[in-house]
Amino acid sequence: MTLEKYLHIDSFFWCRNILLINLFFCLSSGCITEEPTPAKPCEEEIQLEEIKPFGQSFSWLSYESNSDILFKNEAGNELVFSLSEPSKQHVQSVYKAMVICEKDSSLKQIVSYQIIKTSIRFSKSSKMVNPLRAFVFELTVLYDEFHPLDNNRLDVLRIFSISQVDIENEQRDLLLEIPIYNKNYEFYQDQSKQLPFVNFGVKGYSNVYVHSAAQTPGLYFNKQFGVVAFQTSDGDLWIRQ
């Protein structure tokens, strides 16, 4: 065997040994990664686009940023509420539902979606002692979780009262919920009532919304003016001036 051929064979075995050693270290250290197994069609989560109220529904939240609202009771006492900053707040809530998988009807698939709530808050700015601290107007969407792919929904306006419980805590009570725009949403019982006209003596308002059941505290709402009157738990009626 010639020296040249010997060196060629020796070089071949040397390179092979180096490759085997490198392969051993790769296998032991994990430098060779396996391709992730693709999820089965029914295991993939369906993500819907953000669900928020339709554009025309926002007309129920149209208030000027510098607007103050004055209320008086029969005794002549005054309460003033001012629009809090930021004027509008947006909150996202995540929901999940299950639907029958199109690829295999014996399996179910997860559907996730986010509902956007938009709210404004009128806080009491007068110094008169009263447990009522604010009104919150919240525009949101009720969504059909049993058929999430059908986009059955209902835009609603909710009005809450915020009362002082103690120095650090507030109590939030739903006073009125008004359905605004319904798109094939069937699971709803309307508890609001629209009155053609309400006369408060010094002032009267048309198309006033109230709770369908007589309740105290109560609320009188008009789309153009907002809260036009409210009644506190002691029966005192406060009328917008």
C-alpha cells in the first residue's frame, strides 16, 4: 500500500470518527430538535374577532367632556355630577365556548372571544353628604355562547349607581338595563319600560326609560339627556335641572 493511499484511508476514518463524536454530543445535548406535531383540526382553538357594540349604539354614550349635571330634591338640596376622566374606559373580558367540530361531529372544539365594554362615569362633585357617589353608564354586548359562530348578539346599555360603603369600598348596583340593538339574540327578558312622557312638575321629558317593576331606588333615563331623575333608597326624588 502506498503512503498516499494509506493517508487517504486514515483521513477517511478520522473524519468519520469526528462526525460520530459530534452526533453523539448532539443527541445527548438536544441540538437536534424534532418538528412539533401539528394539532389535529378539532384540537385547534377557534379565535373570533373582538366583539364590541355596533357603531350606532355608541350614540347612547354621547356626552360632552365638560358637562355637569345638577339635580334638586323637593327640599331644594342640590347634587352635582361631573363626567370623570378619562371620559371613556374600555374593558376586555375573555370567554370560551364549545362547539361541535366540523371535521368530526363526535368531537367538540373550543371557541374563544373577547367582549369589549365601554363605560363612562359621572361622579358626585358637590360637597353635600349623600351615600350616592356616581352613576356609571356601560355599553356592552350580550353574546349567544351556545352558538358562538352564528354571531347572535344584543347590544345593551346598563346604568349602575355607585354608593359609598366605607372609606375604601364602593357598592355597585344595576338600576336599569336597556336593549338597544338585537341581532337574533333570543335569550333575553327585557325588564325596561319606555314611558311616552313623564312630568316632574317643573320639567317634563318624553321617551323616558324606567325599570318595568316599581323599585326604590329608581331611575328615569332619556337617551338625549341621560339620567333625568332618580329616587334614593329613602324615597327622596331628585330631578335634573
